[in-house]
Amino acid sequence: MEFFRIRRDIPFMRFAPVFNVISALLFVAAVFFLVTRGLHLSIEFTGGTVMEVGYPQPANLDAIRGAVSKLGYGDAQVQTFGNAQDVVIRLPLRLGETSVQQSDKVMAALKTSDAQAQLRRTEYVGPQVGSELATDGVKALVFVIVGIMLYLAFRFEWKFSIAAIVANLHDVIIVLGFFALFQWEFSLPVLAAVLAVLGYSVNESVVIFDRVRENFRKYRKYTTVQVIDSAITNTTSRTIITHGSTLAMAFSMFLFGGPALHFFALALIIGISMSIYSSVFVAAAIAMWLGVRREDMLKSGPGRPKNPNDPNAGAVV
């Protein structure tokens, strides 16, 4: 579906060197902040106290957050659990306080505003469990990256695989760099958003690469730069529709989803915005600089068998 059609190809690759310098600077800055400041990990990764509190009526989350914040737990997470009456409160570790002491202090503060608040359960999440979650999260990220590389190498050429992986890592590192720079809380939902950004970014790259392959076979007199510019121009309408819709959803969660979805939506907004940029000015540009050619699209190989009905099959280029 297209809302509009661009009649003339936009010379995207003409501006690729400038934007890649910008990308390199952003990437280096993100790595710098990750190394020097690190991520502000949530209690899922660092350990802490988890409380489940029940109310006979829908809980007032703002009042609960205010009461917990007054106790000095500025990093506490408060969100509903299962229904509007049950609330989960996650408290960070505090030196000199046990999990029981923390829960007693919080319940005393909550009962001053609502005497009907009832403590359902209290659990202590140790640092060892948090370390295992962090390790599992890194493993998941690595497995996703390796899977994407294998998929792209099978479906396209190795040049496209390298280009897409560099673009994907570019997006992920920059998202993490923002979280390190501003010390936004990095939690399991944010990790899920980062993994979603990986899939979203590779999807956009695959769409462009697939059109590049088609255009190599369709426009035999085009240079590589012209083929890539044409492919990106042809997918611009699709990009505006899909990314516009997705960003609208992410902004809705950011504005109206409350604190529970705040950083999840923020990671999605940054990641989706970067994936649009990187698919054009990073992935496509790297494929061009790696020397992708028409011959790469016509030769047989894994996932690319020769089609006897293809009028260009076996053509001398």
C-alpha cells in the first residue's frame, strides 16, 4: 500500500558519508558512557525486596508512590499486579536494612493513608538471582544477533549480513548509550524493548535489501548507487506508514502508559527512530562500500537457486 509515489529517486547515498560520520560519533559516545557511567540496573538485576499489597478497592498508585518515595526509596517500582486491587512494590537494597524491616516501614506508611492495605507477601531477590538474569539477558542478545546473521547470510549475501548486523548493533548500542548517559532505569521490560528493536531494525533492512536485489535484476543499466537509491526511494512510502504507526503506538504508551511502561516505551521510541536512520544511512551504505554487485544477486547459492524462468538468469553483465 502506498499513500504517495515518489517519481524521482532521492540520492540518499550522496549524503551517506556525512551521516556515517555522525553515526560513528554517536556510537563512540554511547560506548564511552556505557564504559564510564554504566547502566542504572533495576532490582531485577541488582536484587531487592518485592512486596505484594492488596486493597479492597482499586489502588491509588500515585499515592502509593508518594508514600514510598517519602521513605527515601526513590528507585522503587510500583505497579498493579493481575488486577487494579493488587499492587507490586519493588524496593532496592539498602545497607543496614533487612527485607522484613523494609516491608514493615512501607506497610506502616501505606496504612497511614489507607488502613485497609494488606500485605500479601514479601520476597527477597538476592544479587545472585539478579546476576543470573543479567547473564541470561546478555546471552539472549547474543543469540538473537547470531540468528540474524545466519538468516541474512542465507537469504542474501554475506555483505548484506555484515551491513545489517553493524546497523543493528549501532541501534542497540545507541539505545543503551542513552540509558547510560541519563541514568534511566534499565529493567527487564527495557531489555525486552531492546530485543524488539533488534527485530524491528533487521526487518527494515531486509525490506530495503530485498528491493535492492529486485532492482539489480530489473534495472540492468543502473550503477550500484542508483540501484540502492531507487530501492530506498521505492520503500519510503511503506516506511512512513509502518514506522509512523509504530511510533504512534510507542508514544501513546510513553504518554499514557504510566511509570510501568515509561522506560519501555522510551527505549522503543529511540530504537525505532534509529532503525529508520540506520537502515538507510548505515546498512545500505555499508553494503555499497563492501562492493555489492549485480553478480552477487544473480549467482546461485544457499537460498538463492537459479530460476530458469528468470530472463536475467545467466546473463553476462
